[in-house]
Amino acid sequence: FVEGRLENCQVLVGIAINNEPVAGAIGIPFPNGGLVDDDGEVVGPTVLHGIAEVGTGILEGSTPLKRGPFPLEKHCDGISYPRPHICTGDSTAPVMTAATQALKQRY
């Protein structure tokens, strides 16, 4: 955000019950990299949500993302759409190492 890369700003919320993940939401306040589109029209946020064993969706009225289709499992071919980029900074926390390894194995 500070560097002006608004398209990369996200808010992630996860919900767990008894240490088991059950739901989550991702808010992308600037899905097109700013507050207006190429035509000068105001662009609203994108909100994606998911519930374990139910599915995922996009909140009604959200701005559709122009980057990559979802779900990634079906559209992550590495050619038309690149594989996820994993960036964890310089953290040495065991949870970050485990998450990075899980992503590398999956994709």
C-alpha cells in the first residue's frame, strides 16, 4: 500500500472453531489497482468467501477480479495462468515454513 501497489492490498479473515478452520473471507479493496477504472467509473471492492464443506463464492455486487479465474486447482496450468507466487519475507517461523512447503507441494 505504501509503495503504491494498491492491486496487492488484501484483508484476510479466517474463522476457526476448536482449532479447525471453518470459514474465511478475502477483501480486495482495490481490485483494479485504484478507485476508478479506465473509463473513470468508481470501482468497488471484491469480497471472496468460503465455508468448509460448503464452497466458495464472491459477494454479490463485488467487482469481478480481472486476474486469473477461480478455483486455482482447475485453472493453474502454469502457462495461461501462472502458479501462485509465494512470498513470506524473511520469517523463520515454523508456521510460515510449513505453509510455504504445503503450497509448493500442491502447485
